[in-house]
Amino acid sequence: ETYVQTVYESSLMEGKTKTSFDSRSPLTNAQIITIGARLYDLLTGGDGEIPLIADASWYLTYYNNMAPLLGYESGSQMLDMGVWPPTEACSRISFVNLLSVVLKAAGVELPVANEVTAIPDLNPIEALDGHANTLAFYNAGILNGSDAYGTFRPLSSLTRGEAAAMLARLIDPAQRL
């Protein structure tokens, strides 16, 4: 509940309806792109409110905002961004990688609070950047795994509640683990 309140008050996430957050439902690629664009705006002095492009799909504004951060020109082929199609459920590793891009682009470095050297279900040789990004989130106290062993479940669908927890810990250091 605290995480949901934090992300709602910061304008990073909204409820699924006016009265329900629905923490167990998965987030889509378009929704994480929206969160990424809002987070970048907040971290660079904005208010997180990004005006929508008229007469376009609601998510196009956010994809266009995020394209340069992901190494593409606005309006470029969104299929290459790794977060397409917009209606597909987002994986946990995709979210961490996207957040890492946003933090780097905004010039934010995560402080080290933990000494995690390995993640049980993330092979550093196979995962490369995803491993380094995830390990940085474990060490910063943003992630601690989904079980007693610290398992990350990188390819599992990201739920709204999991995203809220990560984001709240990211923007409010007092909530870090």
C-alpha cells in the first residue's frame, strides 16, 4: 500500500480504475514506456506530466519521448526497442533494463547499500547488461528477489504491484531494502 501511494502521488503510475490499483495484474510494454518517460521527466526537473500527441494512440507520445534514450530517433521503428508490441506483457528484466536506461540518461547513480554478488536465476554470461543492471538494483536495495534465495524471475511478467515496489524504492531511498 505504501508503494502504491508513493508512485501514485509522484504521478509515475495511476490506478486501473478510479478506485482500484489492481496490484496483481501485469503491466504492458506501453505502460512501462509510459512510466519510463514520466520518471525521466521527473528526474530531469519536470512534473511527470507529458502532453499526449493529438489523434494518435495514447502510448505513441511516450514511445516518442523514450526513443532517444533508447538510442533511436523519435518516430523510428519501435519494434527495435525491445518493448514492443505495446499490448504485450512486460518482463521483469525489460523493466529493470528500461529503468537503468532512464537513470543513466538522467545522470542518476544508485548508491550501494548491499553486497550482492550473484543472483541465483540470472547467469552473468547469458544476461550481460541485464545481469549488471539487475545486480545494481539488488545492491541499491531496490530489488531483493521474489523468494528467500533472492530469485529474480527475469522473464516473468511484471505485475503492477512489483513495478510500484521497485519505483517507490527508486524514488524514495527511505523505502529501500
